Amino acid sequence: MADNDPRSILKLWALVFLVLAVIAAIYGMAGDAAGAVRISLILFALFLALMAGVFLIGRRPAA
């Protein structure tokens, strides 16, 4: 499987979000919800900026 295969990239992102969900669940179950809120706000801002960048740049056609 090539490194730039869309399926492998999708699996990588699924794994990243799984780890983030587990970390947020641990914070929530430990009673320190403020930490999870802080992390979620940072991630929200990060992915909002990434989404805006993707929309502004757009998908470039293959050469």
C-alpha cells in the first residue's frame, strides 16, 4: 500500500480521532471536564483554520 493512498490516509485520521476521543473520555470520566473543554476548543480552532485553508486553496487538478 502506497503512503499517499487515500485509504491509508483515511485510516490514519480515523486512528488520530480515536485517540483524541479516548483522551477526552478519560478527562470526562475523571471529572476534569475543563481540560477536555480546553482541548476541544484548541482542536476546533485548528480544524476550522485547516478547513478554511482547504476551501481557499481548493483542490488542484492533476498535472
